[in-house]
Amino acid sequence: MKIVKNDKIKVLVGKDRGKTGKVLKVMPKKNKVVVEGLNLIIKNVRPRRQGEKGQRIQFPRPIDISNVMLICPHCGKPVHLAYKLREDKKKVRICKKCQQAI
């Protein structure tokens, strides 16, 4: 997976098309990401005890990884990623537009 937690991404399709947000959770087995404040749904919760009120809870649902694109922190544009090996044999993500390490 090229997108990791705390990356800034842009949504390409769906009701939140064009919006940006921070990745809260990555699910590599399902190829999905959860983005802060995007793809929100409302869940109605029933009262548990007598006298307690029911509520409507809003929370983000996962988005497929193919529907989002990483925003480069250096050039600020949505970009594709490449990988490069450094001298110390570490794998680094590289922006294909500005050639900077992310």
C-alpha cells in the first residue's frame, strides 16, 4: 500500500469528490482507507437505559484506495508515487512530479 496513516489525500469519486482530508486508518487486506471528515454516515443509536435519550452518531466509512490520491507535501498537488532505495537500503516513497522524498 502506497498510502499510510497521517497522509493527506484527495478523493477522486463519490459524494465527497474533490475534498481533501487526513488518513486515520489504513486497511490493507480490504484495500480501504478511513479519511477524517469524509464519507460520513449517520447511525441511529437506541437508548440503553431507562431515561436515556437515543442519539444520531456521525462517523467516517472506509473509502476504496483506488478512489483516493496522495497529495505531495512539497508541491501540494495530487500525485502518483514511486519507490527508490536509499544508500542505507531503505525504501523511500518519491513524488513523480517534483522528485522529492515523502
